Amino acid sequence: MTKLPKFTLTHNEKKDRWDLTKDGSSRPTASFGTKSEATKGGALEKAVGKDGGSVKIQKVDGQFQEERTYPRTADPKKSRG
């Protein structure tokens, strides 16, 4: 199995938005007005792209809330989620 690209969804305080950034990159792949905009309706899956990826979602305080894998079929079988 190939390694999935890794992304992180973080709150950008300066611009008051949520940025999805590919790990190792300084520029956001996508930006959202609210966290709920990013996590509902397939928005993250669309932003990650057709190759899929693993997205770590942070809380406003920087702690990790959850991790999602797109597409779901690429989720490792032994993961808790």
C-alpha cells in the first residue's frame, strides 16, 4: 500500500479562518471560514484531492481532535477510527 499524503487542518488566528495544509508545505491547500464548513459535506475530501490523504484536525487551542482518512477504503484496518 502506498503512503497517503498527510494534511493538517488548523485555525489561522491572524486571518480568522481554518487552513488545510499539506505537511511540509507553508501554503494552505484550502481555506474555510469555519471548522464546520471544512468538516461537513465532503469539503475536506474534495480539498485533499483524488489521491486521498490523511487529515489531522486540530482544536482552536492546537490539540488534536481527530484524524480522518480519505478515501475511507485507504484507512488502515488496525486504526481506532
